[in-house]
Amino acid sequence: MKKYTLVLICFLLVQYSYSQVFKGELIVGGSLTQVDGDELYGYRKVGANAGLGVLLPFSFRKGDDEKNWGLSMEILFNQKGSREKNYTGINFCDTCPPEIPCDPDMKYHLKMSYVSIPLVLNYTDKNGWSLGLGVAYNRLGWIKEIENGLNKENIHAVSTIISPSKKKIEKMLVSRNALFAKDELSVLVDVRMRIWQQLKFNVRFEYSIFPIGVRKFFLHQGVPIDPYIRRQYHNLLSFRLIYMLNEPKVEIEKKAKTKQEDKIYYY
């Protein structure tokens, strides 16, 4: 955590030193998440998405005062994962070996907490709408998994599995049924709209570029079959409020009131 604290301090110092160039961002919100490749479907896991950001406005035309383009960097606490109340009742596939009894009323819950650093290039029009594309580096800080009612927080060791070969996966899964990556790289699409002055509403879609996990799946109910392996990816929608620091207020033109004697009446 020390290195993340140092990054945050440097981040704030840059914002303070160049307050006339950079715009700060206070970010608070949440995400609806799922894991593609876990035999479950739907954005059922709710997580937090909050932190700080800094935006550098710029223009591709030299001397252009209207800087519609911007490059932003954020430092976020970002929760991801998957959730299902009746996991084994949804699909005949299961992640428990056949010798482990599976109760169809037991739940599945994967909670993964990350420190995320997104880098986004965005364009803002005159009405305050912004569209951005970017990438994010995510470092796993904490993980907990409940599978068929069994708390497996300390069962699966966390390993780096960025785009491994099939042979390497099978070798790593000899003594366990799942692996998770410490590092994640994701791509994102970002849309913002102004609610009032410096306050903006943000919707963001994010998806993993490389697998964040791999795991074995078995057929239960006494069906004899070799386990098969699936790669897993984070898939999430974030909804956030962003308050812009050091951004000038928008001048709203007020309509001139018509004097009583200037009004024309028709009978």
C-alpha cells in the first residue's frame, strides 16, 4: 500500500502545482459487474467505484482557446466480481469435484477489490457531453470466494496468469480448481453529461483484455466426465458522479423579461 500512497501524494501535488492547467475530479459511484466464463449470467454483483482524477484539456490546433480534447488519469477503489443465490440450480455445470456434495440452495459469490488506474482520452462538445476511450491497469488487493456455501478465501492462491498457454494452465491447475490474476488490464468506453455546473453524471463500460482467472468445471449429479477449463473476464457497467475542481462555471443566458406595456394582446 505504500507505493499507492506515494502515487496518490504525487498525484495531489501535481494537481496543486498546475491548478491553472489541470482540472481535478472527485469521483463517487458504483458498478454492476459479472464475470464472463463462470457459467453465470447477468450483472448481479454490486461494487463501489470511487476515487480521485485529474484532467488535462488540450487542442490539436495550436493557439485554439477551445480545448475540447482531454486526457484524464484516475486512482480508484474498484470492486468487481460475480454473484448468484442458487448457483448449482442454474446449470448442470459446477466448479466442485464430484466427491464434494453440492446443495442447490447454496450461493456463489466472488468479491475482488482492486486499485485501478484508468487513462482516458475524451472529447467534450459545447453542450458538456463527453465521449472517452481508454485503458485501465487494475491491481488486485483483496479477494474472497464463496462457492456452494463454502468459504474459499484461503483455498486458491492468487497467481499471475496473463494470457497463459493451455499446457501451462493445466500444469498450474493440477493441485487446485481455480487461479486468479494479480494484475488486470482492461479497455473502457466512457460517457459523461453535465448535470449542473461542475457536477457531471458518468456511465462507463469496462472489459478485461486478458483473463483475470481460469477454473475447472465438472458435471455433477453423478455424470462421469473429465473437467473442462474456462478463461474468465471482468465485465462491468459503472455509474458515477464526478465533481470537477478548477473548472469555470457555465454562464447561463437568462431570457429578458418582456415589459407589461410591450406585450401585444389579441381579442
